[in-house]
Amino acid sequence: MSEHTVLCVDDEPEILHALQRELRNVADRVFTATSGQEGLQLLAEHPIAVVVSDMRMPDMDGATFLHHVLEFAPNTFRIVLTGHADIQAAIAAINEGEIHRYLPKPWNAVELAHIIGQGFERCDLIRENMALTDSLSERNQQLSELNETLEQRVAERTQQLLHSERLSMVGRLAAGVVHEVMTPLTIAVGWVETVSQADNITAGQREALATVSEQILRAASIMENMQDFSRQKHAIKNATDINALIDHALKLMVHPMRRKAIETSRAFTVSTPVVLDEGQISQVLLNLLGNAVDALPPEGKLSISTLTHAPGTEPACVEVCIEDNGPGIGPAYLEHIFEPFFTTKGNKGTGLGLSICKGIVEAHGGKINAESHLGRGSIFSFTLPLEEVSTKDR
């Protein structure tokens, strides 16, 4: 409970001593002032619940002083002491709302204590009401924030469900053609391996054939992954050096990057192993790198970075960013690029790559994002949660 304090203002010290003596068992603390100006100074320095002021004082009378109190501390209970000659002035002040009660001189001690008690009760109620109002305002703010968060989560979950349904549709479509596609891919791999074992080819040709074989197997893996999404297959995760995984993906992209003389730069700061499915995340990296290479003009620039986000409002995670200085993607296309079958490449694209990337990243508990500005390039980034690495994952 707040302290019950009284401020007594009178230009006669004897009256102030009498008020102090009678209120010492009623109030927690009694302040005194011999002028209105001194009283206002005390009011500025201390929280005062009740003010008792004489009506007739030099320089500043009681009505004027209590009017200043009303302006400075409107919740303070205001009482005026008045002689018989000043009763009409006191009543006028009451009617103007400047004081709550008046007491004639000489006052009755019991009546004075009773009125002071009423003042304390009123101040306590006001303080409690203000506290409840503040609490209600804070609760309303919290509720508003929770509603906004809930709406955002519902929207995100709705998009995830829609995306899952689209991927499921892609998976069902892939299931009907995967056998027909896998057969020629298997034959192609066999012929590549046969040729690579010939005695009359150079080491460089054998290395090129190995790359061709790896890419054919990647195409087969993409078809299998499309089926896996429809079957809700879980990723097989292991503790992995994400930087090394990116370096491997860049090596696979070295030939198309050389053809365009693309300048690459790396900025790797992640030092913690990331628990992930190497095959699936490699697919994400190759898709994003391939899109960037396709978009870049000759002698374009491509930068890849990794960084760690410490836990805060979101759990700890690593972020991979792939940035290019290509022509960029217009806003009308940017909001649809993760949808199945949506492509900006015309007949050169299937519109499945980014959609599959989104599914892989979200299945890992991460998020994928795209930023782009026409004429300035694009940034594709994705996050992966930092999970605790167990001994068996190492």
C-alpha cells in the first residue's frame, strides 16, 4: 500500500504544530509549510496524498494554492481550513472543483481525522484503479502482440501446407514417370563408366566423364527426391561441415562458371558442425548456384557466405547466402518463385527446383528466402537450425 502522507500549509507555526500533533496517529508522515510557494516545493519533492491549507495566507491564499495543487497533482485530496468570514470563498472554491472539503476554525479533531481518512481512501482507490488500468493496458498490448504472432504463424503454416500439397502433387506426377526416366539414366551412367575405363582417353577426359556420371546420378537423385516428398520421407542427417559441402558444390559448378568467366568469392564464418542430410542440402546448393550462374552475364560476380545466428527470439541457426550481381527478379515474379512449376527461364526450366529446395530446407526445420532488385542482382539465403551434435553424429 502507498504511504499515507499529509501536507499542512499555514502561515501560523502554532497551527502547524497543532495539526502535526493531531495527525501523527492518522498519517504515516506529515509535512508542513508556512507559505503556498513552500508547499508547492514540497509537493514537487514528495508524493502527497492529502493537502490541508489555511484559506487566508499572505502572498498566496488557500484557494489559489489549492488551484495550483489541482494542476500539479490532480489526484491529491484537497482540504481548506477557513474562518467564519471566509466560508463563502471556500464554498465557491468547492463549486469550482479546486477543493474537496472545508473545515471551520477551530476544527474538531475527530472530524479532521475522519476527513483525512476519507482522503486516504480516495487516493488509495485512485492508485489501485490506475494500477489496474496500466495492467489492463499491458495485458491488452500483450494480447495484441500474441494475436499478431498467431496470425503470422497461421499464415506461415497455411503457406507450408499449401506448399506441401503442391509438392505432394509433384511427387504423384513424378511417380508416374520416374521409371521411364530412370531407365535411360541408368543406361547412360553405364556407358559413361564403360568409356571412362578405355585405355585411349586422357586423364582430363576421364575426369570430365566422372563429372558427367555424377551429374547423371544427381538427376536420378532429383527424381527420387520428388517421390520422397510425396511419401514424406525423413532426411538422414549427420553432423556436417557446411563450408566443405559448399566447396564441393562449387567444384561441381566449375565448368559453367569458367565458360562465363564468373568471379567467385567466399566468406565462411561458421565453425560448428551442422546436422543435415548431405545429399538433400547439396541439391539445394547446386540448384541455387545453378540459378545464379544462369542469371549472371559474362564476367559476373557470385559470392557465397556462411554465418551463425546466436539464439534470441529465434533458436540458434546457420545461414547460407548466395548473392549475384545479375539482372535481378521483378517483384511480380519474386513472390511466386518458390511455387511448383513457376519458372522465369521459359522452356529452359521446369519450375520445380526452388520448390524442392523450399521443401528440403523446411523439412530440416529451416527457412529459405529470396531478395532481389532489378538491375542490382539477387540474394538467395536459407537457414538451418544448430542442433546439439551427439557422439554418433560426429
